[in-house]
Amino acid sequence: MSSSMENQNQNRMLEDEIQELQSIFDGITDPLILIGENLTIKKANQATMDFVYGTNSDSLISQKCYKALYNREQICPYCPLNEQNNKQKKEDKPNLQLISQAPQNHEIMVKNEGQNLKLNLYFFPIKKNDNVYAFVERISNVTKVKEKEEENLRMRNLASLGILVSGVAHELNNPLTGIGLTVQNLLNNINNLNKDLIQNRLELIKKDLSRTAFIVSDIISFAKPGGIKITLADIRETIQRAKETVIRLYPILTQNIGWEIITESDNLFYFNPVKFERVFLNLFQNSLQAFDYRKGKILVEVKRKGDTVHIIIEDDAGGISEKIITKIFDPFFSSNNSGTGTGLGLSICYSIVKEHHGKINVRSFDQKTRFIISLPAYHPVKNTDE
């Protein structure tokens, strides 16, 4: 009698454990399917029933997994038995012993009830006495995750487009401002200007239009990767042009600024003069914003040491805080609290110097800011055709 009661208690405990395990099994939100010999379903959880819509557990048992789950007439191409099955004759039984001992996973796309689903499939071999007798397939519906990733990618692409557009606006603003000022000057004094002065103003407009066209060609070059066009040019002339342009664009900001340009006798080396005029223009603008109409001095010094040309641009406008000096070359970073800057000027300088296989560094000391540009005198950059 006592032995019978013990057996009953053990059976009840076993049934309770089975129910508990079944509850855990059914509580897993991903479909889990135990697949045995001949690729027949031996067990499936509640999530599997939801996956195949309206099917109960009993009706799935003993069905072919590829037919019940994916409505296929043959073994799935992503099944872990597929490679082994292809090597066998169709009448041969799939050999579970040939399944990889390590878990496998595949990402697939299927159509279910008119919806395109993206699924991650995981396959886990089940072994007994070191022999694989079945495997578990877990199905994770990652459609929403993938859609979110695609949405994030679109947002990143839009952000990149925003950076590009802002950069274009920033770069085009300078020559367009110059054109606007020159045209305004012509209109205000059209009756008092002689032919030579009119010719001079038109040459300025032509120069700014050329700069605008060059900037546009830079944007087009994003779709045509390659090197930059370099030439043997005079760095002092390039610095002087940038100085004259910034004085013309900002006559009031520059009226209290002293300039000192120091170069050696040999100022010729290979670089892109139009792009470097933009580098100097951006650096000079950066200094002028720091001076904020106060008196000061901008120093430019060019030194050649061996095969390297060092260009120093220094101002005494107050220096840069240690908190931000490491960020100034980052796109969209600006210390200008007025909100008028885009924060792209210095990042553009950095990009142009990098294009020339050079380096640009910044130091701040004694209320001064010093940019140091180092360029190879004999340039490794290859020219590209327009």
C-alpha cells in the first residue's frame, strides 16, 4: 500500500514538473520546434501555433517541418540537413549524424499571410550518447528590428546629406557675399566710376564666380572619387589672396587688425592653390570672429624644413579653452554663441589638409591661438582629370 502511494506521489510530482516545463516552453515568445528523423515535428510550443496561424499542437506533430512551417514541398535550402541531403539520393533518409555539432543560424525572408517577414533561424543539435537524434529550430521574427535598422540608416543618410548641404551653404556664402557687395558698390556708384574701376569690380565678380564654380565641382567630386588636382604654386601669393578677400568681405572686422606675412625666398611647392586659399580664408575668419572688432594681429609664417613645408597661422585674440580645443575640427562644432556659424569651417580645413597628405594641429598659449599646417614639399598626390 505504501509503495503504491509513493508511486502515485512520484507520478504527480513528475506530472507537475512536466506541466511546469510545458508552461516554460509555451512561455517562450519565439517559436521552438523539436525536429526528429525524416524532418518530422516531434514537439512545438504555443508560439509555433501562433506562427502557423490557427494550428493546434497535435496537428503539427509528425508533419514535415518544411511543409508545416514554410509551406514548402521539399527540404528548405537553409536547413542544416540541406547540404547532406543534396549529396544523397532523394529516396535516402536524411542522416542527422551529419548535422554540424555546433549551433547554426540563418537570416531568411518569407511571405506569410501576405506579409514579408524577416526571420532569424537558429538550429541546435540534440545529442544522446554523443549521437544527434534530433535538433531544435528557433524562429525569431526580426522584421520590426530590421525595419528600425533601415529607418536608422535612412536617418543617418539624411544627416550626412544635412552635413553636405550645410557645408555647401557655408562654402558658397563667402563668394556670394563678395559678389553681393561688389554689385551693391557698382549700383551705388555707377555714375561716378570710370571704366577702369568698373573693369576692376567686374574682375572681382568673375573671381568670386570662379570660386563658386570650384566649390560646386568639389561637390560633384563626391560621386567621382579620386585624388585632387595639384600644381606648382606660390604659397605666399595664395596667402595674400586670402587676406585680400577677407578684408574685402569684412572691412569693419578687419580695420583694426595688423597683418604680418613671413615667407622664405623659395615659396614654390606642389599644392592646390584654390583649396588652400579656402583654408586660409576659413582660418582668418576664425581669428576675426575671436577678435570681435578688437585690435589685434594675425601672423602667417611659412618655413621649409627638409621635405616638409610648415605654415603657421597665429592670432592674439585670447586663445582657445582647453575644454574645447580637442573638438574644434569636429563638424558642426562651433564656439560662436551668436548662432551665425555652422561649425564647418575648421573641419573643412582639416579635410583639405588631409587631402594633401598633410597634418594640421592647434595650440593655445599666452592668449594666442596657433595653427600649424605641415605639408610634403614634394607631393605624393596624383592629379585627376576634370
